[in-house]
Amino acid sequence: MVVRIGILGAARINRAALLAPVRRTPGVEVAAIAARDPAKAASYARRHHIPVVHDSYAALLQDPEIDAVYVPLPAALHGVWTLSAIDAGKHVLCEKPFTANADEARSIATAASASGLVVMEAHHSSMHPFTARIRDVVRSGILGEITTVRAWFHAPIPPGGDIRWNPDLGGGSLMDLGCYPVRLVRDVIGEPEVSGAAVLRRGNIDRRMTGQLSIDGIPVIVDCGMWSSRVLGSGLAVDGTAARLRASGPFHPHLGARLRVDGPGVRLREGAERKSTYRYQLEAFRDAVMLGADHSCGPNEALLTMRVIDDLYRAAGMAPRQPATRR
């Protein structure tokens, strides 16, 4: 059996997240694509050797030769097309953030549960062994009692025509970048509560967001920015009474992430496996579809992340993002 995937949109992320790993992942193939502009879809298909081009997203969803769809559209469109795919009987791999807000994530979780289909958020870094290794070290007790946690992700995305600067499409640094440290904190430490947030805005877009959270009384800071004085960097810092942990590059660990722990009598240095997070993700999706295997990125997990994101927006004096209509 082969899982035949159709792509909804000729997005830049397609190459790293699907087209490259599918070449090294048995049992999966990219079988079709559709885009808002059929000519763009046809050109994209020729360049990437995708055999079938549909003239609309709806037409692709009705293709009986397609088993699953990958949704790399702007965040505000994730929900509507994920629900449409479920209605069409297709499994779904949807880019992060899973939806525009928690209410939309809840509706998809309900629909996915009733359908029996595999619906997965493409939170690729959570599926890499490096994340599990960080969690194991933190929970081993080697750090002593945890006193503070910080997680951050900054990348330069200049203002302009990029969709991440469009609030109607679910733009903003928290949606695009902040979902990573929020999920990492959840994966490694536990479920956070939001106590405050500070934001730097450009119109209705959060160009930088710093959130104050707590997990069982432990203070947690998550920080993200796509246009601020902190230009580029990602990491996790966990301080304890016995030692401190630092993880560099945890969101794309296959590019050279490092883990270090330092304290009196404690010294640990480890690198991450170079197998791509996207390959782990695609293998997990394939196995869930073909074998019913469990995975860590279902709709209920995504809902918990979206709740934190919504609460951070509210704490910063901004409204959570809203779903867009079909485009």
C-alpha cells in the first residue's frame, strides 16, 4: 500500500516538509496538487514531477485516487480546508499552527474523532528524538528542582507582501514562530497557564511577543519575533537547583542542534541526530494512516497549543486570530 498525498497550494514549505522527505520515505507518494491559480499549479507540478494537477482545491478533494492531503496554506485557511478534507474522507497533514484559534481547533478535533481519519498537525520538531531527549533529561531529576524556563524563536521576516504580515490570513510572530516554543514547553515541562504578555506591534500584527506563563508554579518565558532587535536564534533554557540545561536549535535539530547540561559535578554534551524532522513526521503520518500507529500531534494536542496562543494574544491586549473564508 502507498499513501497517495495531494497538496493544497504551491507553498514554499512544500519542498522541505514533503517533497524532499517523500523521496526517502517508502510507502508515500505525492500524487496531485492544486492551487488558487491553476497555471501556477501546473508549473509547480512540472518542476517537481507531480503527476496530476487539479484546477481547484475542491476538485482535488474529490479525487478518488487521493488518500490524504497536505495543507500548507496560510494559517487562517487551515481550519476550513482541513474540515473540507475530512468531509471528503481524506486523511490530513496540516501545517502549524493547526488553526486560527482554539475554537476552530476544537471543532476540527470533534470532526476528526467522528470520522476515524488521521488528522495530524505538522509540528515536525515534536517528532524528532531530540525533543524526547530534552524531555527525558529534564524529567530525570539531574537539574534538581526546576526554577525557571525560557524558550525562544526569532527569525528575520521583513514587513511587506509576506502573508505572515497579513492579520486576515493568520499572520503574526506568535502564530508563525511562537507556536514552536509554546509546543516545546508543553512537550518538555507540562501544560502552562498564561499570566501576562508584552507585544511590539505593527498595525494588527505582533512583530514580537513575549509571554509570561507558569507550570505548576514554575515561571516560564516564551519569546518570539519576526522583526525586532533580536534578529535570529532559537533555544531552550531550563534552570534548576542542581544544574542548568541549554538546547540550541531545538526546532530544526537535524541542522545541528546541541544539548548541554552544566552544574557542580554535572557535565553533559550531546548533538542531535541529523535525520530530518520532516522525515520523522512523514513516517509518523504514513504509519498512522497505514497501521493505525499512535502519534503525538493529533487535534487534541493542537487544541492545547492553540489555547495558549489565544490566551497570549488576550494577555497582550489583542484578539485571537479568526478563520478566513475559502480562497
